[in-house]
Amino acid sequence: MIMNTDATAIKEKVKDYIKQATFVDKDKIKDDSLIFKEGYFDSMGFVVLITYLEENFGIKTTDSDLVEENFESINAITDFIIRKSSN
């Protein structure tokens, strides 16, 4: 189970990964930036993102998890990881 204090650490890891994967100026992507709608990630990037999250946070993603709301921003991804980790 992940404690609230770890949410910041999770968010930083997710943010670092997204910034590395997209090669975008780090100041451009905010915690609430819509990473798919704003064009930072495409469907291939999404597949790689899921793999990264599963390997780095020890979560298992199911088909029902694969909805835009879970992955639309850094904040959404962080919340998703916390929810999956506490199950």
C-alpha cells in the first residue's frame, strides 16, 4: 500500500519518464497537461507507458483500466498507480 507521502515520489517518476519519452521541454508539460490530446503521446507511446508503469510500480493493468481518464495527465496516472497499488 502506498502512503500519501509517496504520491509525490510517484508523480516525479511519472513526470521524469514522460519528459524523457516525449523529448519535450520539461516546462511545457504540467501535472494536468492532457498528454494525449496535446499530442505528446500517441498510441505506441501509450503501450510503452503501460509497460513502464507495470514494471516500475509493480501494478497489473487490465483491459478495463485502459480508459483515457486513467492516463490523460501526470495527475491521472499518479492517481491510477496509487489506486492499483492499494488493491
